[in-house]
Amino acid sequence: MGSKTASGVPMRNGCSGGTTGVVTQVNCSSLEQLLPFAAGREPMPATNRQLFDANVSLLPERSIMKLLRHLAIVLLFFGLVACGDSSGPSLSTVSSANAPASQTTPAPDRKKVGFVMKTLTNPFFIEMEKGARRAEQELNIELVVKTAAQETSIEQQIQIVEDLIAAGVDAIVIAPGDSQRLVPVLKKASDAGIKLVNIDNRLDAEAIRQAGGKEIPFISVDNEKSAYRSAAFIAEGAPAGTQAAILEGIRSADNARQRMEGARRAFADNPNIRLVASESANWKIDEGYAVTKQMFARHPEIRLLFAANDMMALGALKYLEETKRSQVKVASYDALEEAVAEVRAGRLAVTVDQQAAEQGFQGVLLASRLIKGDTVPALMLIDTRLVTAASLNQPRQ
């Protein structure tokens, strides 16, 4: 309802008013006609400006305040509508349901691949990670690299896999520190729909079968054959009565077992050689030093030594140098930069290049294919080569 002034004249939306003793009627329709000019949508002619001023001057103070509030609302309305003019940016009135689709297609989510290694204290795994990173860039995936503190930190590797399951990765590529103990948690990952690829050290097939797991694709090298070639290199031409020894890796690791068997076969093929010691140094440089010292304390006439990886060989070489046993020939495995330098210097006879970076690259590539639903080979072997003083002087093919 409208209200009344003190003089009893009805007020329509505050546009009519009165003065003491005299009723003055204000033309509201005239003011409303002037609003477009007040809103700035059209220039106000002089005659209209006079009409506007005349009408406003007749209003009581309270009515003026109401009118100003009314004008503010109208100005806001006209300001929004003005956005629709061709001279300025437009305000769309189309609902979001009917709006045309954006021309920019969102990028698809990158698949996430967990890459689990034994440790980064061994440069072999640093090279392996380089290959995996190359695959990450080429395949446009997200690589989550995790490593245990040491190659013997099996419980830590198990926890890493648990964390990757909880993180919901699409695939896991793993170089397991142990061939049996990682099987149950990897079975759990497989049950969660995570694709698995095994690299470097092979998981035990019987342990997988007993756990009810599926066959896991494996990428590595022929460890037995490569170790045989390395040990045979120092066994060649050995005189009768030559004593030999082996530094083994972690005995629960399949690749350690295969390398030990390859070296044993090489020494056994030469009837002039007798194997007098074979001990584990757990892939570590410090244990390589300590175990070599113990073996020579019991068998001081050892002349041939095969180490199942370069880290143990470097520890052994340190002991042999300290005790001035330059007549001992040492063969090794991995072709780390430090080991290759020892080959150049003549202190290490041979090592095996098993292309760690290529294993990392192929592992991630296979994981990507599995995510896509491709069929992949159950076994992929990477070529190896012997690194000797002679081969280092030859151009790479």
C-alpha cells in the first residue's frame, strides 16, 4: 500500500509529496522517463535536465532519499543491461546447460607408474633410473621413484609397495631385493588391479604360484651366462693348482644365485682350478672388503676372484691393494663407472655391462603397454657385453 504525507496526500512509491498547507504533486512518470538519462544510457537534453531538476526540487527530504535509493537500484540494472551493448563486453544470458562446449579439450590424466629399486647407494640403480626417466618423458606418464635405504632393506621395500597400492598407482615396476619375500605384497597389488613388471632380479615363480598370483613379465639379462663369461675370462690359461673364490650377492636373490652358478661353472670347466671359498658379501662394498680379508686369511693362495657385482669387487680391490696382492685376477659384474676406471688402470680384469638404463627404460615401457591392455612377452632379455682393457680401446658398435 501507499503511505500518506502529513497533509494527507497519498504517496505512490515516494514520488508524491506535500509541503505545509500546500499540496504539491510530483510527476513520477516524468521522473521515470528521465531514468535512462540518469543512468547514462543516453545524453540528457537541456529541457529534460530542467524537468529533472524541477521535479527533484519539489520533493521532501525523505522522498529524495527514497528516490536516490530507487535510482541506485535502477542504475545497477541499467549498468548490467548496458553490458549487452555492441560497444562493450556482453553478459551472456544463456544457461550453462545450453552453453556451447569449450573449444579447449582437457588433457587426459597421465598414468602413474611406481618404480621401485633396491637402493641408490649402488650407481647401477642410478643408471637404471635414468632409463626409466627417459621412458617417462617419451610416454608422457608420471613416474614415482622409490628406493630402500640398502639392498638388504627388504621390509622397507615391502612397505614401499604398500604405500604405492594406497596411492592408487596404475602399475609398479620393481627390482626386488628378495625373490620370495616381496611376492605376497605384490600379489596384493595385482588383486587391486595394478599392473606389475619385474626387472633385474627375478621373483620366484614357485612362490608366485603358491600365493595364487599371475605370471609377472620379467626384464633382465642372462645372469648365469654373463657371469660365466666374466669368470671364464680370468680362468683362461690358469696353471694347475690355481685356487679361486667367489663373492656372492644376497643369497635369497635369484640373480645372485645365477651369477654364482655361472662363475662356478666357469671355474669347473678348467680342471686346473679349484674353488676354495664362496661367501656372500650382500652386494656391499664394505662387506666385499671384509669378506675378502676373511677368505684370504683362510686361503692366502687364492689367485682368481669373481665378484657378483662391482660394489663387492671394489671392496675386494681395496683389500688386495692394501696387502699388495697384485697377482690376484679379479672379475666382476655391472660395469659401473668406477669399475670401468679400474679396468683401464689394470687392477680389474673384466666386468659385465648389463645395460642398467635399458632395463629401466624397457620396464616402464612394458608397464605402459600393460596399462593400455596390450599383450607383452613374459620374458625379455637385454644383451650384455664384457668390458676389458682391450674392448675399451675398441670403438663402440
